[in-house]
Amino acid sequence: MANKPYPSRTISVAEGIAKRWIWIVSTIVFLAVVILNRVQIPSSGNWDVHVFAKVNAVINSMVSVLLLVGLFSARSGKWNVHRKVMMTALVLSIVFLTSYILHHLFAGETKFGGEGAIRIVYYVILATHIILASASLPFILLTAYRSLSAQWPAHRKLARKVWPVWFYVSVTGVVVYFLISPYY
């Protein structure tokens, strides 16, 4: 670790209150995704509804790169760079979630048409992606909270577990897009 000072505390909300709000927000997001995935708004046909899927793949790619930059900046003690990069990744993930919901609202569900081994690979990647994406949000938010409230040992301990999951979810999001996009 470098001997550079950590960024100062940005927020001062009691952890109990923060955790409660993190779980409330995470539950609302999860329920919104589940409910809105069952709803479809007919499109006028004048535009490509799958543009959202392309946007999602670009956002996930950007998040993956930012997560790597965030990891390397933390390891080199560039704490302010690390914080800015990770907050950007978090904001982009929120933009992704909005675009994801819009894509499913307008496009509905797309069936994967691959056969044989690629079908198994696709569904294994998709299943792990969905499960980990669903489970990771509260922990990503808690990790961000611990950074913003300057709880460095707790932040570091949690980030070591959360970062690989977040990275896996962002990378597999891109992989899923490339595997399913021929069937749009």
C-alpha cells in the first residue's frame, strides 16, 4: 500500500440507517426488474428496440474497464482516482439498469436459438450472471457506503469479495449480449 492519505469522509450517515436504505433500495430495484420483465410495451416499429441491448453491452464494457482501473488505482495507492473511477462505475451501472429495464419493456424476451454445447454455455453464463447480478447490488452499495463514510478496513475487506463478483457480472453481461444478439 502506498503511504498516500485516504480521501476524507464524504457522508456521515449511521451504518444502521445506511444498511436499511441499501436493503430497501436493493429490494425495490429487484422487484422492479422482476415485475417489469413481465410487462411489455408495444413499440411503434419505427425504431430498433434492441438499441438498448447494444447500449447495455457498451455500458457493461465501460464498467468492466473502470473496475479494472479502480482495482489498479487502489493497489497503487491512488485513492482519489480509485474513488472517482469506482463512483463512475456505480453511476454507469445505474444507467445500465435503467436501459436494461427499458429494453425489456419494449423488446420483451428473446429466445436463445443456439444448439448443442453453445446452448449449455449460454444458459450457464446467463444463470450465473442473473443470480450474481441480483445478489450483488446491496453489497456494491454497502461497499460504496463504507468508502464514502471512510470506513477503510471494512471497505477494503468487503471490496475484496464484491469486486470479483461485480467484474464477473459486467463481463458476462457483454458475453450474454454477443451470444443472444443474433436472435434479436
